[in-house]
Amino acid sequence: MKKIFTVVMAVAFAFSVAGFAVAADNAAKAAPAKKEAAPAAEKKAAKPKAQQVTGTIEAIDAAAGTLTVKGKKGNVDLKAGEKVKLGDFKVGDKIIVKYSDGAASSVKAVKAKKAEPKVDASPAETKPGTPSTATPPKPKGN
């Protein structure tokens, strides 16, 4: 009876060791797939979504390359990107700023809307045969 028990225990031990070996092999195969997926996630995290704000400049420091823009949703503090020139702007200017991660990539002045052309206030032309609402001219001589 002891021999049978010992054999059964040895077989059970062999299967458990083999099971761990198979599990470790599967985990080793799955690890490179996770490593490949990780750089894709890092790329997404590394490039945040660009945002845009339209508003007025509340504060600007061209020397330090910082500005504060007051938009509809509140103030946004930004640092000018490498290609952005702040020297042409002043406090109170209306601008459109494209930015991501706190750095402005584009700053443009808002162009003033052109005044709409005024409609001529002259009376409308009447079609021939249509009665005019205007008073007829007075005859001469009376």
C-alpha cells in the first residue's frame, strides 16, 4: 500500500511540475506581446490631444514666453512653443491659441469681422401693371 501511495504521489508531483513549466512557457510567450502593446500606449500618452481656445490676452510676458488667455471656460496659462512669437501681441488682444500639454503651438490674432454692406433704402421697383403706392404727380398749371 505504501508503494502505491508513493507512486501516486510521484506522478502527481511530476504533473504539477510539468504544469508549472507549461504555464511559465505561456507567460514568456505573452510577455513580448504586452511589451509591443506598451509602446503603443506610451505613444498615445506621449502625444496629448491638441486643444484650442479663443479669447483675450489677460497677461503676457514675451521675455519668459508665457501668456494667460481668458476664454469662455476660464483662464488658460500657457508657455509659448518654439515657433511661437509673442512680441506682436499685447494685453487685451483677441487671439486663437492651439495648444497641448500647456504649451502653445500656434497663436493667431482674431481678425475683425467686416461690416456687412448696408442695404439700399431706396423704394423697391414696381413691376409694370402693378399699382404704385406712391402719390401721382400733380398736374402743372393748376
